[in-house]
Amino acid sequence: MLNVTAFLVGLLFGLGLILSDMTDPSKVIGFLDVTGTWDPSLTFVLGGAILVGSGGFTIAKKRQRSLLGAPMQLPSATELDKRLLLGSLAFGVGWGIAGFCPGPAVVSAASGQPKAWIFVAAMLTGMALYSLIEQHKK
Amino acid sequence: MNLSDFTYISNLSGGLLIGIAAVMLMLLNGRIAGISGILAGLLPTGKGDKIWRLLFVLGLAASPFVYRLAFSLPAVTIEAGTLQLIIAGLLVGLGTRYASGCTSGHGVCGISRGSIRSIVATLTFVTAGFITVYLTRHKLGL
């Protein structure tokens, strides 16, 4: 059952990304272009998502088990460290260069955009590099 | 500001759907809908259960096909060239792993549950995005 819901939620998430225009890098770059012809429409995407999310997560935080009986795996980290800040900085620079963040890139790649495949391949390489670097440190 | 690009009704509806999906994954599966974390978990180096992650990503990948049953897909313009896409992809991959999240995990789920870490992460990557677009578009003319 958890696998069925995972698939359906992934599908719904992807439909939301398409409907909200997050899958169009030129739209994303228009949103990030605050010093040019700023297009504020993507603030409504995050606004809408947080509107629903803040209600839902308030309920979720009070639960020990999910509605399907799975353990609630909420993040416990609270530290504002260098990893969080530099990682977010690097992510933001990449986001600004290509106009893609992870979810929309996967959806665009699936819809047959060759450039999105290049981005996704590089992104997965970056993620694998992280694991290699971190393993090497140990 | 360009009002002709202001497509807030579809943006808001899409955002609501994303929020519903994130809440569903939390309330049904007990999991955070963080796409970068889910993708990283599927790599050979990833730990934990791969099956639900794979199915989530398959659902994500199926979305353009399902969307096309009812509507035509919105136009997509990718201005970045191959080298830019590779650099951007590497930065997004490395950055989201070091930060333990991206737009979905920190931006949607994290802010929704009131996590200071996620609010700081989101402000950081959005500001970095603003500065990057300012530099690439208005200074370097890419």
C-alpha cells in the first residue's frame, strides 16, 4: 500500500509542478530576475503549497504513526551549520544558471526534453560525488 | 515586473496540488516529500528502502503523460547551453546533498512544518538564485 501511495503522490506532485509552470526554466529564471522584468507568479506556487502544507504538517507533527501505520520520519536536525548554508548557496547558483531544481528537472526529462536529461545526469553525478567525498572523509 | 506573464491562477492551483501531495506523503507514508533526498536514495550509494522512492519517481515521471491526457503540456524554454546545464546540475546535486534538501524538502515541507533550518536554507538558495540571474543575465549577458 505504501508503494501505491508513493506512486500516486509522485504523480500528483508532478502534475502540480507542470500546472504551476515550475517545469519551464525560462519562467523560473523570470522569477529569479528581480533586477530585471521580475515575474512574481512563482511566489503563488510556494504560497499555495505552504498554505496546504502548514495545515497538514501541524496534524502530522502530533502523530507517532502515519494513517497507514508507517513511522513518522520527520527531520530532527536544527543546526544552522556551514553545510546547510554553503549547500543551499551552491544549489541556488545552479538553480539560477539553469532554471531547474530537482523535481521539475525529472518531470521535464520524462516529457522528453534532451536538455533536461543533461541536467538530470549532471545532478545525479553531483549527488554521487557528495557520497564519495563524504565516504572518503570517514 | 511583467504583468502579462502573471499566470497566478494556474500557479496557485499547481502550488495547492504540490502542497496536497507533500501532506499526503507525510500523513500516509510518514515521509518528507523531498525530491533531492528521494533521488539520492536511489543511487547505488543510497541507504534505506529503494522501492517506495523508485515508485515516487516513476509517478513524477508519469505526470507529463497523464497531464497530456487532459491538457497540452505548457511550453518549456531551456536557454542554458550544454556546459551551463552540466555545471548547474553538478551544483544542484552537490548543493542539495550538503543542504539535505531542495525546493520541495526545505521550501515546501520544511517551511510548512516551521523549521528554522529550512527557512534559512530557502532564503539562502532563493537569494543565491537572485544574485546568479542578476550576474548571468545583466552582467555577463549569458
